[in-house]
Amino acid sequence: MPCPCGTKLEYQDCCELYHKGEAKPETAEQLMRSRYSAFAKKNEQYILDTWHPSENNGEIDLKKDLTWWLGLVILNTSLGQAGDTTGEVEFVASYRLRKKEYKLHERSSFVKEDGQWFYVDGVLVK
Ligand SMILES: [Zn+2]
């Protein structure tokens, strides 16, 4: 099964390694991709674990979420490499909801603490 994040790798060779805790994303982009895949797979725990504690209340409920994620395109990255502690990733995520298709264009901020990248927040790009 191809990974939802669009790398063309098998899921088991890509984001599943992060979802299972067998590897840690080295870059902000890898974390971004793995969080997208977690949304596609409705992996609430991973989404919470990789969301900076200052920015979430420990709750997320995707059970009734009808969003069907169609694909992820990374447009730009700034910093976010293995040696950095901050980074930005600009992406477009496509999804379908109630038979309509949408695109989410966001610039997301990430920080790395104790070797772990976290999503902080994002701004929508018009
Ligand atoms: Zn992946």
C-alpha cells in the first residue's frame, strides 16, 4: 500500500516507521508528511504526540470526521533540517468532503525539542 504522504514509498517503509515509533522524523518535512499520513489514517495519538503541548489541549476526535485526504504536495521548506531547531513547511493538502474537493494551503511552523520535531501552528495561505 503506498504511503498517503506521496513519497511513492510503501507505507511500511515510510510514515508507518514514525507512527509505530520505530524511527523519528529527522526533518520538519518528514514530520509534516507523517502527520498528514496520520490524518489520512485517523491516527489520533500520533497527531497529538507530534503537536506541541503548548498548542493543543490533548484532545482530538477524528471518529466522525468525514474528510477523505487525497494527496499532499510540499511547496517549500525553510530550515527544518536535521541540524535545525525550527522550521517551516508550506504545503497543499487536497481532500474531499461530502462529494466536494478542496485544497488546504498552509504554511506550518515546527520546533525541535530533545531531538523530537513538533508541529506548532500554521497560517493559511490565500
Ligand atoms: Zn509517508
